[in-house]
Amino acid sequence: MGSAAPLGRGPKVRAAVLAAAVQELSEHGYAAFTIDNVAQRVGVHKTTIYRRWPDRDALIADALADSVAAEIPIPDTGSIEGDLNALARSLVTWISSPSGRAVLAVMLSTAAGQPPPPVSARHAFRDRIRKALPVVTRAVERGELPSGTDPAELIKTLVAPIYFRVLITGEAVDDHTADAAATVAVTAARAGLFG
């Protein structure tokens, strides 16, 4: 049986490099992350990676954004409760996964005395919040939430208790945590706290 076909330069190599970058971050952290190690994991020369990403921070930022986008999909269940529950549950699942833990380790690297992560890495989180805003906009249009509800504040209120438990108190999170966060967020929104 022959060896596998080379990855080439297309979508397959991009996906393989991004997955390897997340694995590298998960196993070795931000400070020890190198393009050479990612290339070795994928089985390509480092110039293949540099053709698409100019430096390690660009690769890390793209890998983090890809991980967040793939593992925290934006729901459209037809109700604000369903959407917020689905969003919170996918966040909990992602945070508990190796890629989620890797991303959080990168974001917390400064607190651990390591070099700060690239500013572009924070954009992965901002982008996910931005992409989740239609969940709230649709709920306002359906009459489920008061007119003028600030979508960004509602989404931040949804995710804050989950991140607090994981990052500050070190508690385990599960579907119950997600459902409670969704209930608090929708109750506050309906009370007009995000107007």
C-alpha cells in the first residue's frame, strides 16, 4: 500500500495546519509554539506554512478563529431561549475540549508570565460575539425581547458566568451551567436591563 497523497496548497493543507497549530498550542503552550513544530506535525516544509501565514502570531490567530468558529456555531432555533441555550451549551463543550483549553491558555499567557498573545487572537472572541448578535436582533424582531435591547451586552452577559467559572473559580462547567447562564441572560433582557 502506497503512502498518502501530499496535502498540496489548498484547503486540505490549510485545515491540517490549523488543526496542528491548535494541537501544538494545547500540548506545548503559546511560549513554546513554533512554525517548525507545526510543519513537522503536518508533514510539510515550513515554507508551505509561511506562504499562507507570515509569522507564528498570524497562524495562531487564524487557528484560534477557526477553532472558535467551528466549535461554537451560531444557532437559529426560532426562539431566544433555544438560541441562547444552544450557544451557551456549545461554548461549554468547546471550553471543555482540548482546543478550547488551548485557546484559553493562549489568552491567559500574560497572566502566567509568558509573552502576551497576539492582539489578533482576541479578535476571534470579538468576532464570535459579533456573529452572535443576529440571535438577539431576530428575537427583538419576533417580539421576544424589548425594542432597543443591546445585542452585544446580552451575549456578553450570557458568556460571562461560563468564563468566570472556568477562568476565575476553576469550577467545572456543564449543560446545567449553560442553561442557567441562558436563563439569567434572557430574564435580564426581558426586564429591559440591556436597553
